Amino acid sequence: MSVVRGSVFRMTLYPSEGIVPKHSGDVSRDKYFVVLGIDGDNILVGSLLINTNINVNFIDRIAPYQYLLSCATYSFLKEKSRYVDCYKIKELAYKRIIEEAEYIGILQEEDIDRIVEITISSPVNKPSQLKKYNLL
């Protein structure tokens, strides 16, 4: 398993990591995410969630910061194209990814480059955070 920019993983995430459980009473949610970068101390990983759909409750704000991954290109998407949510970087523990995440695959370089561009353009991703993950 390789935790590098463009790696895709699946892992159970919690509200403390910025995830909203899908159903009432749930305490977690299994999510796919793509790695953007790792901080210099290998403590935190800057990640973006991969979603089946764009959240319609916030579509006017977040739609420009979604990147479509085609199921024709990535077989791990299981015949359904999905969106990388570049609006807000999620910080996940490096150690937890190594110990708990399931490695799914890696994105093509041209997709990674475009995802980084969109992430940089988001108004909520601060320059200090972008630098932390070598995106600037």
C-alpha cells in the first residue's frame, strides 16, 4: 500500500473527521477518498472525499469545486461515475490510514493535476493548508 498523492482509499470515517453519517442513528460512514499530500512529519494526510452525488443542499456553493471521475477510466468506481469534492480538504491521521484503510487504486496524473487546480481555487482551503500538503 502506498500513501501518495492520487492514491484512493476506502475507510470508515466519523463526524470528528468532518463526515455526516448517512442515516439517523449511524455513528460513522464508509467513504472513498483521494490523497492530496502528507505533512512533513507523516502525521496528517490531506484528503478529498469521493461522492456518488453532489450534495444538493449546497450545490450553489460547492458545484464548481467538484471533479468527475469516469467509471470508464476507473474500474474501482464499480460502474458508477463519482465526484471528487475539492471544496474542502479533510485531514486524516496517516497512521490510521496505514492501519485501517483499504487501498483501492491510484488516479491518472492528468486527473490528479486538475483536482489539485480545483482544490487550490476553493475559497475555503487556506494557503497555509495548501502549503502544508505541497499544493502551492
